[in-house]
Amino acid sequence: MTGRLADKVAFITGAARGQGRAHAVRFAEEGADIIAVDICRQLDTVAYPMSCPEDLDETVNLVEKTGRRIVAAQADVRDVARLQAVLADAVAELGRLDFVLANAGVMPGIGLARPTASAFNEAIDIMLNGVYSTIEAALPHLLRHGDGGAIVITSSAAGFKSLGASFEAHNPGLAGYTAAKHGAIGLMRYYATTLAEKEIRVNSVHPTAVATPMIQNQAAGAFLGEHPELATMLSNLLPVSLIPVEDVTEAMLYLCAGSGRYITGTTLCVDAGILVK
């Protein structure tokens, strides 16, 4: 049976594990070829273990098992020249680009003994500036084939809701994460309005906490244990603590496939009710 994304190509950042890997595999199952990038190294502002090259290799293996092609590379979304180079080579091999999933993200500052402003800056650089770099690097390829496409930015429930629960839980990384995810909505709306005439749809997805290594790690668990007021604030209205990655992936698929052909400029919340508490 032909998939909903047959003969399309998706560019996914942060694809080595977690949400990015789930997106890559599911889009491949629906017929898309994949361009996958991830930083695959540790950052000083991040206390939990980040992705490694072997994680990206596993994404490649899982996509190839679906029968689709994948081009994968280590790349930092803050490095637009590197993104441009990876995309040039990948599109030359795969033929086109249809979808951009700006998914790369980190949770800096949490678990560090003395987090500094560098945690704030890194959050902004990766999850706001990096989204801009991702889209700008991909845009010439989206435009080249002339029949539109879709961009989906991974924001968060924190795009609408502060992650600050108390002064005691003050952390520059949380401040940066909140600001970046709010800013992603502005970028989404900017690109939605400027790219509509080119038939490129732009939306953002806003999950509550997702069951990925960014949340399920010792540093995050210890921080929430030290600040139960934050854990209470982050509890969902529906009786689930973490949602599966697959539920976020289905939102991405809905927006990119034909089901989303008239949807642009939308903030799609997959938030288990946290924003109406």
C-alpha cells in the first residue's frame, strides 16, 4: 500500500534519538526518504547524557529497515554553513526536499551545581536561533521543486506556560528554554505569513513532557525531587505523567501529510490538558 508521504523527503534535526528518531522512522514508514542530523556530542551546559554517533547509527538502521533511504550526518543546528553543506549533498542524492521538522532541543542548566547565563544562551542558540538556521538552510531546497511543502517547529507547552514555579527553582536554563519555546511561535507565524504564497505551510507542535532521554534522566529527576512545586506545576490534567513520542509524531504526520494541506500558522498542542489547568 502506498504511504501518505510516498516519494517525499523529510529533513529532521535532533534525529539521533527521542522525538526526532520517532519522526524519522514513522515518516519513512509512510514512504518518505529522510535527511537526519544531530549534534551527537555532549555540551557543558547539559547535565544528562546527550546523543552519541551510535544513536544516529541506530536511527539509520531503523529507517533502512522500512525500505526507505536515509542520509545522516552529525551537525549542530547553530552552524548554518554545516547545515547547508549537509542539505546540498543529501538533496543531490535524494532528489528533493518537502518537509522540515525543526526538532533539535536540549534542557540546559538542570542538574548543574552552579548553572550560569551560558545555560540561558545555549537554550536560545539551539532552540530559537537553531530553528531559524534550520529553516533558512532548507528553504532554497523547499522552493526549488515549486510544489510547496511543510515546516513544523517543535515548541512545547512551555511555549505558552512558564517553567518558573518558584524563586527557589530559579534556573537560567529553564528561563532560556521558556523564552526559546515562546520565540518559536513567533518564528512560526513569521514564516507562515511569508511562505504561504509559495504553498509552504508552517506550524508548531507543543507537547507536554515526553518520554525521552531529555526528561527521563537522573539530573531531571533529582531537580524535580528538590523542587516538588515545579513537579506539581508540570503535572498534566489527563492522568498521564509523560506522553509517548509516537503521539507527537502523529501530530507531525498530520500536519505534513494531505490531512494538513490547509493548515498553516497553527499551534497544535499535544499537551494532555496541561495548558487548561
